[in-house]
Amino acid sequence: MARNELRPVVRLKSAAGTGHTYVTTKNRRNDPDRMTLRKYDPIVRRHVTYREER
């Protein structure tokens, strides 16, 4: 599958400071700013905010 500049691959880093990351894609047209999601952090064993890192 070819890489598309409209849907770049981004890394989401845990705001809990554990260093855990998720990798996903995002649509630049719909989400031009940094993405934030609440996802499960297995190191602290609870849901925390994950923020897109550049």
C-alpha cells in the first residue's frame, strides 16, 4: 500500500510519562492540529490521554 501525504503516520505518546506509544494514521484535511485521544496505557494500567508527537 502506497503512503499518502493526506494520511500521514503519526505517533501518539502517553501523557502519563511512561514512554508508551501508539502508531496510527490521521486525515490532515479533517484534523490539521495535533491529535489527542484517550487510550489504554498498559504500564500504569488505566486510560490516559495520548498526544501526537512530531
